[in-house]
Amino acid sequence: MLLVQRLRAALEKLNPNCSANDINAVIEELARDRSSMSPIAANEQYYRLIREGVKVKSEDANDDQEDDYLTIQVIDWADYANNDFLLCSQLFITGEKETRRPIEREKNRAL
């Protein structure tokens, strides 16, 4: 689950020279459904995007040259103070049918 408004604000702060279309492309890539992949492959891909940044095609690109792509950073690894951190004690998820609060299942439940 992505908190899109917070993510957009963080991406704009970390990448002030990127256009709104570039930021939207990054959000789309981060939100892309990876459920058809194995969990390990999906996690590795997502980790790579977060660690190395997301490559998006430049708006003024004419062909598919490597230099026509921008790398947009998701996390500032050099200065952690530039990142946006959020900690929740309770999280409510609103779906199409209802709003729910996930609960932690008892780890040592007797069978």
C-alpha cells in the first residue's frame, strides 16, 4: 500500500527538477501490481527501485537511447533528514466495501 500524497510530496522534494509527469511515472511504477511474480522476485525488484531510483523516459526523448532516461530517487541515502518518515500505531484501510483495521495475530496460539 502506498500513501500516494505523501509519496508525491517526498518525490517532489527529493527531485525538484522533475516534471509532474515524471513523478506520476515513478508512482505508477512503484504501485504496479507484482502479484504474478514470486514474493522474492517482487521484493528484490522493489528493493532495487528504492535503492537505485526509478528510471523514467524523459519527456523530450525522441528515441530509446539510454541517455533519454532520468533516474528519480525515492530515498535520499546521503542525508536521511531529507526523507519523510511515518509511524502508525493503528492503521485503517478503506476498501470498496468496508474500512478495516488489520490486527496482529497471536503468534503462539494453541491449536
